[in-house]
Amino acid sequence: MKSASRSTALYLRLLSHAKPHRTLFLWSLLGMAALAATEWILPALLRHLVDHEFGAALGRLSYGIPLALVALFAVRGVMGYIATVGLAAVAQRVMMDLRDRMFRQMIALPAGFFDQRTAGELVSKFTFDVTQVAQAATHCVTVIVKDSVVILALLAYLTWINWRLALFLLVLGPPIAWLIRRVSQRLRAMSRRLQGSMGQVNAVAEEAIGGHRDVKIFGGQDYEAARFARAINDARKFQMKVVATSAATEPAVQMVIALGIGMMMVFALREAAAGSMSRGDFVSFVTATAMLLPPVKRLTSVNEYLQRGLAAAESIFGLVDEPAEPAGGNVGLQHARGELRFEGVSLAYGDRQVLESLDLHIAAGESVAFVGPSGGGKTSLVNLVPRFYVPQAGRVLIDGVPTDTLKLEALRAAIAYVGQHVVLFNDTIYNNIAYGALRALPRERVLAAAAAAHVSDFVTAMPAGFDTPIGDDGLRLSGGQRQRLAIARALLKDAPILILDEATSALDADSERRIQEALGRLRQGRTCLIVAHRLSTIEGADRIVVIEHGRIVEQGTHRELIVRGGAYARLYALQRESAELV
């Protein structure tokens, strides 16, 4: 019972998304109901034809029945068109609304959500899962509404002709319902596993497409082909389990119905032989009974689509119901100075501790570089400032105000960010610099930021200039050009806090020199957090903080740390030796 109630609640929630389109939905349902309600008229016309028109004299022939038949099918055609087109329109709008709501919810989710899921898994929700829901919304509603009305109308007509014989059909209901209920549980489970396998197919394909250069260079074609083959084979197996389960249900249900109808026909023949039924009654009764088989068959087969749709709805609503990123408090942050304070901050990703009881104060306008071995916690620390992650213990303060009390939008408006893994969009160079809220800024400021980041140097050689599309993730640009675009975007934002996470790692020596000059101007009067592995780029920082295993092991200026001869001095010496060998 609990499973049935959950399914009902889930389907009602799905149908609630059709509420904004209820007028069109209502007309579609009325069209289906009207179409189904006329199903009994055909056997009724046959009854009249056999009892009153069949064998009549030539002069007494009536053309009323043939004309009524033509009119009947004309009306049914109009009703069928209204029902089909209207319901399809509602389904497409519901799909659009669901995708829109899913996307808006997804981009509002915290960074930790994306750490635990593949892009292919999420994309599958927008493509495969929504399509399954659309089939449930169209095919299932059509069959359930239309064929239920057809069955009720035919049963009412059969009861009117001979209620004793009609009782045989009502007895078949309980065993059929029991069988469908048993099958539904397996169909739902298989549908969930099918969705998971489709997500895996998308994930493997997306990785191979995104990493096609590495696949070619390292000879990974056979490996990736084998991974994809396993993924699509899993999808095939789960698809076949769904089909096989559904296909086995139909003949079982039809066998139960056939036994009932066979017994009913025997009694109908006995009634006709005893004179309790006319020839017209018998023909009409048998015709109406035969007309029951197709809608019953469709109602049985619709369970497959219904369970697929419900499993897909679980997946979709699972994303929609994910808790969004905490909006923070109600405190604004106008004219931020950029003073930062980390007090007893601890951070863990699952069971892995990355920061432990860390304390650090950064004065407004100070440039602080973070160095240390990979995985030591440098990037995790700076990611706490824009609240990509929330510490399990301790707190982060900006200008003396805890970040969790600040409005999230106001907090991030005060931060500019350039990462090692540059993210660009399949748009023009101009729109990638003036991205998001920066679109409202004057064009002169955009061009000035581009010039300061030396973007103009390579844009002038392009036929469309700043209106040149850069392709998916900037694939038409070099690594250095991509990083210059990201730096131009940060320059344009002109925020009081600047985060540079390996911001010049993909630049050649000449480009790096010019970008370092631009960043030097940008850092003036701003609080700058620099994560760097190339120590030569951060010698001019106001302070260098060495982080190992989530703890600060030493800090000071470049000169002070070299004289101290500690962890930083050892790292610096190793890099100098490596550079000399090259």
C-alpha cells in the first residue's frame, strides 16, 4: 500500500506541472473522453441493423445507418485530433518547464553536489529522464483516460443488453489488478537501473569527446571503446529486462480475459438458443465484447511506460528537491575593504581532512601567496572565501563579518577569480570577457580590460575581432589565450578581493611577463590570494604562506623564508635546480 501511495503521490506531482496549461489539458481530456464515449455506438448500430434492416424488402431499405456511421467516424476524427495534438502540446510544455526548473536548480546547487556526480549523469536527467516522463505524460494519460472510458462505456452497454452475462467481465478485475501490481514493482526497479546505465553511457561518451587528444596520443581508443561497449551493453540488458517483463504481462492478462470472454460467449449462445436474446442482441454483444480486448491490452501494456515515467520522475524530482546552496544571511557588503580572517577553520571532503584548525589573518590590500605540495589544502582554503565550500568547524570573516551572515550574492560580487582550469563558454570573445553581470558594463571598459590582459594582441588578427566565436570551452584558442581571457574577465570585474589559482600556468615566458605586469597593477589596493606552484611568480608577494597537510607550517616574505631555510627554502631550491637542468 505504501508503494502504491508513493506512486500515486509521485504521479500527481508530475501532473501538477500541467496546471499552468490546464485549459489545453482539459480540452485534451474532454476530447479523449468524448472519443471514448462513442465507442459503444458501433455495436448499437449493428444491433439495429441486424434486427430491423437486415433482410428487409428493397423498397424499405434505409440509408440512415450508413450515414450515421460516416458521421460517427467524422466526429471521432475531430475528437481524436483535438485530444492528440492538445495532449502533445501540454507534454512538450511540461518537458520545457521541467528542464528549465531542473537547470535553474542545478546551477544553484553547492560545489559539493557536482563533486559527487559526473556531467554525463546530470545530462542524462535532461535528455533521457525527461523523455521518459514525457511518454508517461502523453501515452499513459491517453491510454488511461481514453481506454478507461471506452471500457466503462462498453461495460455499461453490455450490462444494458444482458446484465447477467456482463457480470462475468467484472469478476476478472481482481486477478488482473493483482498481476499488474506484482509486475509494476519489477518494472520500476529495472527502469531505475536503466536510467543509471544511460547516465554511464553519457559519461563515457562525454569523457572520450572532451579528452579526444589524450585518447589519440596515448592509444586509448580500444580502452575507451571497451568502456563504451560495456556501458551500452548494460543499457541494452536493462532495456530488454523492462521489455521482457512487460511483454510477459500482456499474454498473461489476455489469457485471463480470453477465458472469461469464452465462458461468457458460451452462456450467450445458450441465452440466444433459449430465445432470451435476439440475433441483433447477440451480434451486438459479441461485437462489444471483442471491442473490449484492444483497450484492455493497451491498459496492460501502459504499465511499462508508467513505471518508466515514475522512475524518471523520481530522478528528476530528486534533482529538483536537492537543497540549494545556502543563501546566507541578510547582511550586505558595500564598499568592502577586503580584510580576511580564518579562525580555527577545518574542512573535510568525506573522510579526507584537508584543512585542520587553521588560523590566518590577511590585511586589506595585502597580497598573500599560498605554496606547498599538491593536495596540501591551498585551493581548498581560497575556495572558502567565495563559500564554494563551508567549513565543518571555524569561520571565515570579511571585514570582520562572518561570511555565513552575508548575502551570498553580495559576497561573490566582491570577489574576482581566475583558476588554473579556465572555464570559457561557446560564445564570442567579447561575451566571454563581459560575462554574466558584467554584460551591463560599457564596451569601453571591456576593451580596456582586454588590452590590459593582452587579449587585444591576438584578437586583432581574427577576422571577426571580438565577435569571433571561440568554440566549446574555447577550443579554438591556445592555452595561453584562454587564460588571458579569464584574466581580462577578472580585470573587468574590478573586485576588492582577487583570487588567482595558478592563473599564469599556461602562459609562455613573454606572455607571463606581460600578464604579471597587468596583475601587478590589478593587485594594487586589492586583497589578492595567489595559489602558485611556480615560486618565481610570487617572489613579490607581501607574504608567502606555506601549507602542508592542511596546516600552516611557515609564513613570511620571500627573503625571510629563504633566510629561514625551512620548507619554502627547500621548495625554492628544488625549482631552481630543475630550471637550471632544463
